[in-house]
Amino acid sequence: MKNIGIIGGTGYTGRELARILSVHPEVRITAMTSRQNAGTEVSDLQPNLKGYVNLKFTENIPDSADVDLVFTATPHGASMKQIPSLMEQGIKTVDLSGDYRFKDRKVYEKWYGFEHTDPENIPKAVYGLPEFYRKEIADAALVANPGCYATSAILAITPLVNTGLVEGSIFVDGKSGTSGAGMNPSPRLHHPACGESVIPYGIGTHRHTPEIEAVVKDVTSEDADVFFVPHLIPIVRGILSTCYAGLTEETTQEDIDEVYEKFYGKEFFVKYTEEPSIRSVVASNHAEVSAKVRGKNAVAMCALDNLVKGASGQAVQCMNIMLGFKETLGIGTPGLGV
Amino acid sequence: MKNIGIIGGTGYTGRELARILSVHPEVRITAMTSRQNAGTEVSDLQPNLKGYVNLKFTENIPDSADVDLVFTATPHGASMKQIPSLMEQGIKTVDLSGDYRFKDRKVYEKWYGFEHTDPENIPKAVYGLPEFYRKEIADAALVANPGCYATSAILAITPLVNTGLVEGSIFVDGKSGTSGAGMNPSPRLHHPACGESVIPYGIGTHRHTPEIEAVVKDVTSEDADVFFVPHLIPIVRGILSTCYAGLTEETTQEDIDEVYEKFYGKEFFVKYTEEPSIRSVVASNHAEVSAKVRGKNAVAMCALDNLVKGASGQAVQCMNIMLGFKETLGIGTPGLGV
Amino acid sequence: MKNIGIIGGTGYTGRELARILSVHPEVRITAMTSRQNAGTEVSDLQPNLKGYVNLKFTENIPDSADVDLVFTATPHGASMKQIPSLMEQGIKTVDLSGDYRFKDRKVYEKWYGFEHTDPENIPKAVYGLPEFYRKEIADAALVANPGCYATSAILAITPLVNTGLVEGSIFVDGKSGTSGAGMNPSPRLHHPACGESVIPYGIGTHRHTPEIEAVVKDVTSEDADVFFVPHLIPIVRGILSTCYAGLTEETTQEDIDEVYEKFYGKEFFVKYTEEPSIRSVVASNHAEVSAKVRGKNAVAMCALDNLVKGASGQAVQCMNIMLGFKETLGIGTPGLGV
Amino acid sequence: MKNIGIIGGTGYTGRELARILSVHPEVRITAMTSRQNAGTEVSDLQPNLKGYVNLKFTENIPDSADVDLVFTATPHGASMKQIPSLMEQGIKTVDLSGDYRFKDRKVYEKWYGFEHTDPENIPKAVYGLPEFYRKEIADAALVANPGCYATSAILAITPLVNTGLVEGSIFVDGKSGTSGAGMNPSPRLHHPACGESVIPYGIGTHRHTPEIEAVVKDVTSEDADVFFVPHLIPIVRGILSTCYAGLTEETTQEDIDEVYEKFYGKEFFVKYTEEPSIRSVVASNHAEVSAKVRGKNAVAMCALDNLVKGASGQAVQCMNIMLGFKETLGIGTPGLGV
């Protein structure tokens, strides 16, 4: 049994980590932090965890927690305050914020608007998408867990870009359930405002844009010029990214199918399907990818649960790899289907 | 043409008033107030009103507005600060808060937790449910517009109580769309929290309880002991109240149908139907009522749009009566159906 | 007062026509047809119309209806059986199906899979998008009312295409409420299947694709190569189309704003806005369009109510023009906002 | 490892059984039947099971399946055709239909409208609510798995009725997600009809009424006169039952809390909470119960996932008991929370 700490245990990704880890057969949660709720029983705030997590929030991870690995489920800008000390102590860490996702500190600073205060640890960080960085994750001290939209767009378009056939911009139309926007009430997330609507936002300015571009480039060695428009959809969990691209020449559906099968045919969590379905993957760590060509146009899609494969489930997948467990341990369950 | 002022023009009931009045053939809105947004174009905040309301929010109603009637769409406790001056100036007023709904000031103070600072004008106030107080509204200087849950429960149970057959408590199970909770974001109204749930709240303590009891008693001269549990439902507009009661003796469905037909057969806005449907009335000033008996048990139901017949539409219905217009003017449109 | 007939009165567009026309000040519905429900009171099937439509469904439009104009709210393929006789009788007609939307019969036959049995009347048909064909509609004997997705995409991209700057395909990501799919229950529209999901369908094969291409070409004289992917969204009413295009050269937001303002600045029903909102237009005949450029990429969006501006409201707008009424008569009401 | 068969593998409860059992550590599914889909891969119809269930539907359970226990996830009336043969072969069975829930065959026949063709096996059947019939289930050859509404109402009101204080009828207001109505598309379950509505149905005539009455009576030896009105709510999964009762005398909240704690304090799956939350239990086998008294009125509530604790999860809980496993095996996971 390994001991796990969660820094930032009250947000949606923190509580989702606790939900998953509380029934993981090879780890136990020995610390969950929360400044505001230090001293409160975790299950008083998160009643679904009653009987599963018997722990009080603490302000910091106590020595007694004796942690083997820590998840930082903290906001962008807050993680880089926590990581240096964890690295110094030699504690393996999976960070769920955007702070260590960029090799190029300048890109981070431009899109996030913060100065990066821990540039030293940036080179250590491995991007936590196991389907593309499995080996690197196994040896990493620090994993930068991908963004939810980014995961879906990268899984959707990487095989397509890898063909070298994409010409011009890739237009990523992201459609996300509201839990992706976090737990803080706001006018946009107020039910009467969003409950019967579809709300585009952050047009061309969303921070996952450079993340998608950099990772696709890194994996394929091809440039990807991404134009990304996220939309809020009135569902609680789930993302569907619909990604459009023009091709330099016509290709057949069979060729495209072969490309994608080659990428994902052996993956347990990512399935190449005829039609991607949020219901099929919701509450699971699975993603469904599909791609279609029509003449010189292509569309690639990916459906996943933004809180699982798009955040905490993927973080646990990375943890499994980092701690030498079977990659699917504790997360190998099917989506709800209905 | 009469001139209308709206005090509190940014909340959901204020903007719904503007939506309705902006196309009313016999009135024009000459003032809308908002402390926070004074100086802002109304349609900048409420883009659906662009082309319909050409007005800036003002802090108070200016003399130049020359108002014939004012709606106070202000929070409970705030209306009673506004009404005395309006009454003094002889301006007819429809108040959408709970401040003047109770003849007995003590009941108000107990349930709302405020001291009533304008007891003097309480006796002037007429309860704004035209189906039961049409004549009194015609002569009123001040109308206390009913609560949304209260309207639906009162319309549902009054004919039943009037039979004198009800024994014991009446259990009112209220189910409301989220717009009924107002425009301020809160953890409960946050989409990820309420979007796939049904949330009971204020069990036995909701302020519409004594309102229902007092009005039913006033109309029927029978006591009504109401136990009310409201529930938040993940729809934007609409209330369905399901009201249960035991009877002193068995009665037939035919007898009950006759009772309700007698009450509502001539009403334009309230229809006695086989099965009440929110879709049938949504976006309209209509309500659908139905009642069923099974042996010595009865259930009475009412569906309405909480922002229209449950608030601003009914307020305009009262205005029409107070200003001598046809009661249906500007609000005689069918529900969406789909 | 003009007399109006509705052929196909039980589907969603037929009943929406009845909802709108029942309170139109210058017309009365004198006939609604339904084969299956002939003899039934309209309001027994559509309870929201009780008190508004006092009419029984008939199998055909009776002579006694003495109609001045007829709406054919019949399925694709069925309208072209009805129109010849109406044209012969000299009855002005607005057809809500796709049967007369294509000047080129071959395009229709290819995408709809039917042989066109009334090629003779195709040349008479005017495409019923008043913002672009107002004058032609005024003189038309037959109007082909646009498709819902098509209306939103055409309104979004026409000004952009008109600049001549678009290069390559235009990717139209359509997001529609479920009422757009009609009243027949099906596995895809079953609430447990679609209620918490986003469902892409008809990828690159949806029939509105050639409609968008043809109309944009006709209006702008520029080619538009459209790749269209519709998605089902779990809302009842509303469409948001997000349309992506690459540009031959960089342009400024100011230039684009000017282009759109020139197109829509004088239009009452189409508003050029910062951010298109379904809530702002729902239950109204309004559409909101916006456009953004980022370097050599552009996105144009349009929000509307699929049953109103996307179908029956627009049909009534055409009727107003055809019968010489003010264009906004009976449909000049703001969207719900909330 | 035990071998499990599922008769009726395509409906919602059948596929939910497969979802749960596919990751259960002590059983494997060796047969799933479907008349219509015999020969089809299970995961072709239910893509969420790809990688989890490698099996083709068969028309009947083949001998090669060598089953230790069978679930009959068949419609009411169909199960009693299957059970006799299973009983004869000595195969332990959990039936998810209503066919064996009633000791009194006459009650079944009255409410279900079928003649019971297998009265012989009725006495063998144990009602599959482990919290009340744990010991009997352990020894049962045949378990009649409870209805979803029934489970929630029984868990809510049994402790209250057991006090002997209830007077008059118990009014059960059921609110269910749409998956409770099964997989067959119908006008009521069509998204445009139910997606923004709350729909009462089967008023006083729902078949779970006598089930609730009989079980509560059996457990408490007190009569329970239940008046039940179910409502369809636009969520996919989840039931909240709000149950109202008058009391013969006033009691305190402390007394009621003690009563409920005594009933459920040691139960793992049923939690007595301050406020029942569907989000807290969704996708899990947990139920949350709460009860409040106000003077001589009481309200008892229960939230659960209709497909898990309300159907297939509870069936697996029974299976665990019948096969001598730990009761929580394979179903001891927390609800989603968000």
C-alpha cells in the first residue's frame, strides 16, 4: 500500500481524485488539504465519500501522512508555489494545474498572465498523457496532468496531423459539461443562465490552445495551427471536441481508419469508434475517438468525461505508471452507458 | 397610453416585466431603476430587449417619467422602503415582494424575520390573484402580487378546501424551475450541483406556507393547515405543485370535476385539465389545474410559468385591471406547447 | 382579416404556426389539416391552444375555409404533392419543407433521395429568408421557407463570404435543441439517450449543406464550400451554429464589424452582437449573429430559436410580406432572456 | 469464480447488470440473452462494455454457460415464463420484474392485469431488499428484486411507520429520472416533450403502490395506506421520493433521528443524512434517507440511483448474499458527488 496526499481537496478535481483513490486497491489517502476547511471531516463536505474517506482536511500535508505521491489539485499559479518543496523532498507529484504543461515558460506566461516562479522544475515535468508519454511518465518525478479540452483535442487530432496531410488551421469546436468550469458559482454557470443554452466563450483565447499545439507538434513533429472555441453545454459531465481540418489531398476513409487504429488499437482507455458517445464514457477513464473524411475535408472527434479522463482519472492513470502498478488499476471500469 | 415605472429593473421579475410591457399596446415603460447600473442602457444588460426598450437605468424614478403605475420588483424588505412615498404621491403600485401579502403583520415578521416598517399601508394592500380578488384589485391603490409557489398551490387547493371535505394537513410538494430562485449565483443554483438533481429545501419553513394558508382561509372560510416542501428541478421556467389531502368522506371524480369547473370554467388564464403540463403554459400567463380523488384521498395540481403567472405576468394582469384595460391585454398569448 | 390554412397541423412546425397565428392581429386560421386526427379538436391535441384555436382538424382544406394563404408544414416529399393544386387555384403558399428550396432539381434529388414530381413550380419558388430576399418574397406565389440550421449558418457566414476573403472550406458546427428533430419518438431523441449528451450525426451528409452553399453563392456570388456537422444538444429550443473559416489575408475586427453592421444594421430581427445567446432569442423571431477574427482565422456564429426564426416565425414573416402587412406584425416580441 | 447468466440483456437493467458484473472480482458473465439480437456482440450494442464483455447475445442460456446464478431482467409477465425452468434446474435466480414481489397472487393480478402462470414458485420468492431481508435472501433460491420507486419509498417510510405514530394516508411523491421508464422511445420520453418539464403520471394507479404497502406492513406489522404519484423529471438517473404523513401526536426531531439511526446506523449502503442528494448517490448502490418532523406532520425522503440501488446494483447486492460473498463486493464504490 502506498500513501497518497491531495493538495487542494475541495475542488472538483480534488474530490474526484478522492472518489477514485478511496477504492483503489493499492493506495490509501493519508492527507487532503484545504485552507478554508482545515479540521472538517472530508465526508461532511463531500457526503458521497462517507464510509470511504475517514480523514479531516488539514492545512498542509502532515509528516505523519508519510506520502509516497502527491496530487496538486490547486489552481493555476498556486501549484508552482507547492511543487518546489515537494521536489526537494523527493516526493513524486502529479500536478493538475497548467503550471508545468509548457516546456516554454514564455508561452505559459503569455497565455496564463502569470510570471512562472519555479522555472527550475519545468524541465523535470512530463506531460501526463499516457497514450503518448507512457515511458517518460514511468520515470518522472513530476507529471503535468493535461487539461480536459486539451486531452480531448489532442487525442482527436494527433493521428490526423501525423499523416502530414493537414493544411491550414485546425478548428477545434469544444463542447463541455459545466463541471469543467469548476466549483465556484458565477453568472455564466448559474442554472437559469446556462441550463437551456449553449454558450461560446474565450473565442480564440482559451489557454488550452497552445497546450494542444505544443503537444501535437511534439508527438508528430508537424505544426498544428489550432483555432479553438469552447462552448458550455447544459450537461454536468462530458466533453465532445469536434475538430475540423482541410487536407492537402483527398484520402479515403479506409486510410484514415487505418491511421487511427494504428494509434489506438492497443490502447485500453482510448477506443476508435464509429461515433463518439459521451454516455458511453461518462464516469469512466475511457475516451472515444472517431474521424471522418469527405473529399479534402476531415473531422476528428473525441468524447470523454472531463473530470475523469479529462482530469482526475488520467492523473490516477499516471500515478499507476509512476508507482509501478498496472496502468488500469482502480480505473478499469466501463462508462455508464445510460 | 399610460406611463409605467419599474423599481428594481435588473432582477428576473423586473426584466420579465420589461419584456411583457415593452409590447403591451396601452402602456410604455418610462423608467427602470437600478442602483448598481444607473446610467447603463437597459438593453446592454438585457440584450433580448434591444429594439424594444430604449431607456437607461436610473437610480430613482425621475419626475419626467410621469408614471401612472409603478411595479416594485424589489427584494423582500426593500419594497416597504419604497411604497410609503409612492402611496403618498397617489401612484398606483404593484409590489412583487412579500412585504404586503399578509394582513397580519405578525405573521410576516415571524416568517420573514424583518420588522415591518410600513404597517400603515398594509390594510390598503389587495392580494393580487385576480381569479379570487378581481373586484378588490380594480379599486386598489396597492396590490401585493402573490408568490410563485403560492399562486400555484392556492389555485390548486382552494376549490378542494372549499368543499369542506379536507381533513388534516395539506401536503404541498412544490417543484420549481431554477429561475424562481433569482439571478444571484449560489452553490445550490450552480449548474454542476443542480443540473442533474432534484433538491428539496426549506422543509416546512418556506415563506409561502403562511401565504397559502391565509389566502385559502380568506377565500373559503375553511382552515388550511399546509405543510410545504419546495424542490429545485433542473428546468429554467415552470412550477408544478402537487398537493395531497385526506378527505372526511369518499367523493366521486365527477363531483370534484364539477367543483373545479365551477371555480375556473369562466377563467381565461386558469384551465381545469386532465393533466397539468408545464410545456403547455410556459412563457404564458396561463395556469393548468387538475384534481383527482381516489377513495378518501385527493391530489390537486397546478402548473404555471413561475416568472409569468407566478410573478410578472400576473402583475401585469393586475395592472390591466387597475388601469381599466381588458384583463388579458398584452398577456393573452398561448404557452409554448413545445 | 385574411384567412389562413395550415396543411400538416400536428407536427412541431404546424403547431408553432398555429401558436403564432392565433394571436396575429390581421389573420385567422380557418383550416388545419391532419389525416390521422381529422375530426379532433385542435386544442385537444395541443392544449396550449385552448381558448385560442377553436377548430377541428380536417383531412383537407375545405372550400368554406376560403383561404388567402396556405402553409404546408408537411414532410419533405409530401409538400410537392400539395403545391401543384394550390398553385393552380392561385393560393399563395409558404412551404416549410425542403421541396422547393433548390433551383437545381438535381441537387434536391441527390441530397433528398426523392424524384421531384413538381419541377414545374420550382422556378416560381422564392427562398424565404426576408433579410436577403425581401423584394422577391413580396411578389412570390410560392415561398420555400429555409431550414433551421440553414437559416442560422447563412445568416452567420454570408457577410464573411461576401468579403471575398474566405479561403478553403467553411466548417459549420451546428448545435441544435431536440425540437428540431421533430415530434416522432426515436432512440436518439429518447431522453435517457440524449438528455446528458451531445450527439454528432449526419457528418458531412446533412441536407442543409447544399442549401447553405447555394444561398450563400446566390447572395454573394462567391463560392462557399461548406462542411457541416450537426449536433444534438439537450435543450428543447435553440440553435447555435459556429462557423469556421480561413482567410486569404489578415483583417481587423473593426473591418469585420463594419461588414456585419452593414448587412444587419437595419434589420429588426437579426442583431449583430458581441456574443450570440440562445436565451436572448428563444421563443422569438430574432437571431443574434457575431463574428470574430484572429489573424487569418475567422469564426461566425448565429443563435436563433429553431421553431421560430428557424421555421414557423420566419414563415409568418414571409406571410406578412406576401400579404402586404408590416413585416413584424404578430412576431415583433422579444426573446425570453431568461 | 461463479458463472452468471443474464436473461434479457438489452434493456437498461440488463445492460446495467453487465456493467457492474463485468468488473466484479468473483463472477464472470457467461451468457446474455436477447431474442432480437442473438448472434450480435454485446459490445456492438453497448459500446461502453467494449473490452469488458466479450460475448455474443444468445437466444437462450446455453448449457455451456454453466451458470451458478441467473438474473431475469425481463418485462413483467415474461419472467414468470422463465423462472419455472430455472427453479426446476436448481439455478439460483434474481428476478428484476414485478412477477414475484407479491405474496398475494391476487394483488399482483389486480395491479398488473396479468394472470399469474407460476403461482407455485411465489412462496419461494424472497423480497430482495437486503436491509430488511438479509437472512432470507441468503437462503433463497429465488429473489424478487424490488422496484425502483418502491425501494426508495420503503427505505424512506419504514422506520417512520414502525413508530406506530402514522395516522391516515402516506402520500408518496416520487420524482424519477427518465431511465426509470426503460429503453423504448415513447411520446412522453421524447426529449422535446419531457426535457424542460415535470410530468405527473399514473396518479394513484402505479404498480409500486401495493408493493410499498405490503413490504412496509410485513416489516413493521403496521398498516400503511399509500397514495403514490410518480413524476418524470428531466434527469437521466436518480429518484427522490418525498413521503408525507400525519402523526397521531407530536414528536421531536431527536426522537425521529434516533429511530432512523437505529434502522440504518449499521447499514453500509443506506445512510441517514440531513438532506438527501441524488448527486451524492448517483452511479452507486447507495441510498440517502432523511426525515423531518414539524409538529404533527412528518416528511421522509430517500434519494438513490434508479438503475443501481433501484434495480441492478441491488440485484447484485442480493447475488453477493446468495453466493456467500461479502455483501459489498463489486458494488462498494461511492456515488459521483458531482
